Amino acid sequence: MELRHLRYFLAVAEELHVGRAAQRLHIAQPPLSRQIHDLEREIGVRLFRRQGRRIALTEAGQIFLQGVQRTLDQLGESIHLARRADQGDIGQMTIGFVSAAAMRIVPNMLREFRALHPDVTVQVRSMTSRDQIAALQRRDLTLGVVRLPVTDPALASQVILRESLLAILPDTHPLAQQEQIPLQALSQESFILYPRAEGPVIYDTIVSYCRQAGFSPIVVQEASEGLIMNGLVASGIGVALRIGELRDVASLQGSGIVMKPISDAIPPWEMALIWRKDDTSPVLQRFLAVARHLSAESSN
């Protein structure tokens, strides 16, 4: 039995006239009659009673019609859903992100994406860059939000943000009133840094910049979250060096700390989306399009 047999049967059952059904299907009447006979022979029951030129459904035909209608309706819905999935309008994806992206980058992308594609299920996970790369390699993630560099040749990347090295000081610190701070001016300070175990590239790069400025930082405390780092600085434990945007300064008012750019010639850090090059998922492509749009808007 083929799908066309069901469609032929449905047309005849609805028209109760082989000639009109043939016109509706755009085929000749004799081939349509043969197809109906073949269908009855295959399933082993009569579907129509023939009374001269008139036909009517048998009881078996009426039951069969109900099943055929359900089958074709389900088929139509399946085709519709398949087309929507192919266009990226339905589906699911899992996104990992570093904590620095949690306040603004990820929420903005999710808000925009969900407004355009409300039927896509998106799960998010806060993860270190290293853990995201491992999860992408295992295919446990669809997309990651990490700080570059990423050296795995199987992963593609798209820069969405460039950040600077910033100093966080207590608002009572002697340097708190300066517009910019040279790294060398912090050489005698106690430092709170991001843990090397969670971000070795960032940690080693910051330490290398300090050494270029003529000192090795004295690390008295580690903090993996920005808010915790800010709180430790506000309590007087030390100063901190972190990566961020100067627009974050406004959010620190009244918090007991200040954020200042480093005046040394330090290249910006890049935050990027990463994904598997072999992932051709339409949902992923839709999300990347939204991210490119938002990144272009923020850079203008």
C-alpha cells in the first residue's frame, strides 16, 4: 500500500463519485478505479458498494475512512513540523557560558532569540571555557560563550565582545581618583585574581603583563565570580585585575569600589561564540544570526 492509495481513497470517499474524484485528483477515471480495486484487494475488504453509477461506503469503508483521515492529518502535521525544523523554527539547543557573560550577553541573546523563535527549547549552563570546549567535543553542548583563544581546529568561533583589563580598587584607595592606572603603580598591592585552575590562559596572561611592568603579583585570594571578587576588594583584602567593559563602572556606584582602565598598551580580550564546525543544525544557524545582529548593534 502506498500513500497515493490513501489519497485516492479519500477523494472517492468524500466525493462518492469516481468521475468527480478523478477530476479533483487530475487523473483519468479508469486508472483511479483500478487503484481503488487494488486497494480493496490488498486489505481484503470491500470499501464501496456500487449501485449503478452511484457508490457508497461500506461499514468497513467508513471505519477505514476515519483512520485514513487521521493518518493524513498526522502526516500533514509531521510535514509541517519537519519544514519548521528545517527552517530552525523548532528544535532544541544547549548553550554554555562563562560567568562574565551571565549578566548581559547571554540574557540579551536569549531574549532576542526567543522573541523570534518561541518554539525552540534552549537550555543554558554556566561553565568555564575549558569545560565548554570539552562538552562541545563530547557533543553535550550546541554552543559555547567563551573567552578566546580556542585552539581546537574542530571548533568555529565568532567574536561578540572585546574587553579590556581593568583594575578594581577600594573607593578609598589613593589611586581611586585617577582616570587610568599603570600596572606598575600596583606593584606593592595584594591581589585577588581569577583562579588559574579555572582559567589558566587568563591567569597566565594577566601575570605576564604584571611581569612586563616589572613585578610579580602577590596573590592573597582567588575568586571565580565577579561579584565575589568585588566584595573582597570592598572589604579591603586587596585589589583585583579582571577583564570587563568600562560600561560596568556605573553599576559599581555605592558598592565601596571603583573600576579603572589600565593605561598600559594591552590588547583587548575577545569573548566569542564557539561551536562545532560539523554542526549544520538550522537552530544553531538561527541563533548565530541573532548573535551577529546584536553584536553589530552594540558595536555601532
